[in-house]
Amino acid sequence: MPHNWSALERELREFLPRKSIVTKRQELLVYDCDGLTIDRHSPPIAVLPETTLEVAQVVACCNKHEVPFVARGSGTGLSGGALVDQEALLVVTSRMRKILEIDLENHLVTVQPGVINSWVTKAVAGEGFYYAPDPSSQIVCSIGGNIAENSGGVHCLKYGVTSNHVLGLEVVLPDGTITNFGGSLSETSELDLRGAFIGSEGTLGIATSITLRLLRSPEKVIVFLADFSSIESAGEAVRLVTASGLVPAGMEIMDNFMINAVNDLFGVDEYPRDASAVLLIEIDGQTKEVLVAADKAIKLCKRAGAREIKRAESPIDRNRLWKGRKSAFAAVGQISSTYFVQDGVVPRSSLPKVLAAIECLSIKHKLPVANVFHAGDGNLHPLILYEAGVENIEERVRALGSEILRECLAVGGSITGEHGVGADKRCYMEWMFSNDDLETMQLLRKAFDPFRLANPGKIFPTPRTCGESARKKVFLSKDQGILSSEIDAF
């Protein structure tokens, strides 16, 4: 139904300062997409609250006027999760950038959702601590968005993804209620609503304060770069290292296309240009164990066919080896102004097979694909390069992306590892989950948000977004209280 935006705006202006409300079309253009630029929709109104109370007041207004809302952090997400693809109020948390409390005695830090990921480590590094989750976009992505997507990163192999490092959440529910999930302890007696909220992609409410776990900086860190004549050999090295019982802090692979893109970006040949693939491995911990583990990993890489291995121990040298991997997406942007990033997961043993399939699909669809991925946990990030404006190009890109995900599922993988489902993959959910699975997820969402105002249309397939197959699935839920009249509100 149509929403009374004028009435909502008048009420918002009663408690929000003028600078916190954006209504001009040209100013709203900055919010017309997130990092997934293939779809663009400008929101009717955006608000930029600075406190939990302001967020609660905004959401309560939406509830009163039955207006949907979409939460947005830095906008670096890659699944269209922060996209307003139907009329909704955009709630931008980028001004909520305070580090509220640092508790080094208990290894904790509490931050607002707009705090940038890398700022957390910078705030505590002088005391010998750091925050482990480190998405490649960590210098620009915000903690609130990391919570929404349950982001991973280079070090998730050993230290886990965001959910492994979040102890407590202050949350504004879709009716404007302020509540808390979890706290400052690792284990609590209540239901783990904290765990349910992390990775819910803004469909259960908005986190306004987050308590994070800090780790002590390791005594010793060694990074080495191994290059290979085939990507299958690099995958075999990953298999040998993990099968040996070693648990590196991170293992990353880049293919030849990405190697040369990174070298061109920085104007240096840090990575060997003729290599089919390079494997970055980081090992950290106590000095003696790191030295032993590094020697063992190097021997295993050589057994897999590594041609040359560079070893870095000083912070400067380590950062130099990692710099290319951290800048991979930017490097591709220098080659193609438009690209589409997929985010599938496969078992490590299936990496060579799936990578070969991606190469065949690239040829079939006549679209170049660059590969960079978290090899340790099988999280692939193929980048499909294309030229915007070419006839039917977006349909071709989506077709290739969907076939890549089909290949991931065929070997027992997943349609997403850390970028979320959002708008991009919602029509693929039925590939991975049964009708009963999807109904159960919807029931949980309905318990938090009975009127489906929070980030509507995301994650789950709907008739509006995915066609008739979704309509049939919804009708099957009628006996559980989901009526046909509610279909398009999903």
C-alpha cells in the first residue's frame, strides 16, 4: 500500500536535527546501491541517527506509519542487502562511530555500529591486542555491517568469522523496542538470540551497540608466498597443509589474472607474473611453534609443486606480501569499471574441480573471471568482469553467476560464505533449502518482526522478486498462519 512519506518526514523532524534527514534526490543518489552495483534504487528518504535513542525513535515512527526500513552501514556489502529495492526508509548508521568502552582486563571493546573494522585494532594495538575478523574491506567496512552479514576475512580459517568474536548486542527491534542479546560473558543461560541476530542481514532489527572480543597479539608471525604453475597445485598445497594438522591463521589464493592486476595497480612485480596461482599462508602463535609450523608448511608446498617461496617475518615485509591480496578488488577496478562478485563455498578437496568448472563457464559465457579466495575454508570470490551498457550484459552476468553457484552446490557447498544472501541470492535459497527449512526461517523472522518492516524482501524468495515458484511455496505455509494476502510482504 502507498505510504504517507510527508507525515513520516514531519514526525522525524520533530526529534532529528535537520542534518540527519536527507530528502534531496541528488543527495540520495549516494545510497542507490551498495558494493553490488548491478542494481540501483534510490530511497525516498534517508536518516542518519547518532544514538540508540534516535534509532529507536526512527524505527518506532516506521512501525506507527507501517513504513518499512532498511539499515545501512558503510555500504560496502556485496549482495544488495543495504539496497532499498522497494519503498522504505533508509536508516544509515555511519555517524554512530564512537568506541564506547575499552576493557582490556577482560579483553573486550564496545563500539557503535558505524565504527570502521580496522579502527578497533588501531584503538588497542598499543596495548598488545587486536580484533581478529578482517574482511578485505576492513579499512572502510563498518562493524554493524559485519554483524549483519557475519563477515569473514583472511584470518577466519583459524579464528572464525564475526559471530565468534561478538559477545553482546544492544538491538532496536522492528517495533522500536531497545533490548540486549548476550552480554560480556562467553556463555550465558538464555537462548542464543545473539547468534540468531548475527548474519540476519537487517531483517530482525538494528544493532546499536556491539561488545567484541579482543585477542592478544601473537608473539610471532610468519607470512610466505608460494607460486605455482597450476591452480590445481596451489589447491593441493592447501589440502596437504590442512590435512597435516596445521592450522594457519590464513590461506589465500589468487589466479594469474588477479596476480597481474595487482602488480599493475602498484607498478611492481611483487607476485610472479607467469605464475598460474600464488598461495599466501600466514602462521602465528608462540615463536617456537610458529618456526616449526612454517618449516613444515613450506615443505608441504614444495611437495605440491611450489616453484618459489618468499618468506616474510618483519611487519613491513609481511604487509608488503599481503598488500596485493587486500587490494585485489581495487586492482580489478582498474581493469574493468564494472564487475560482479560471487561468494560461494566449497569443500577444500573440491577446489580444483570447481575452479576448472568456473574456467569453462567463463569461456562458455564469453565473460572474463578473476579468482581470489579464502582457500583455507573454501570461500570463493570469483569476479565476473563486464562492460556496462552492452545489450543483455546484466542477464549474461547473472546467468554466469548462478551457474557458478550451481557448481558450488553440486559438490556440497553453499551459495554464500560471508557476503550474505541479500537481494542477489534470494532466488537461489530454494536450491539449498527445503520448503520446511524456509518456512522455519520465516517463522523466526516473524517472531521478531510480525509486520515484516525490517529490510523487506531480502534473503527469502518472494513472488515479487522470484516469480511463481515462490508464490507456490508461500501458499504451502497457509496452515502455519502465513496468509496469501501476506505474500508480497515477505
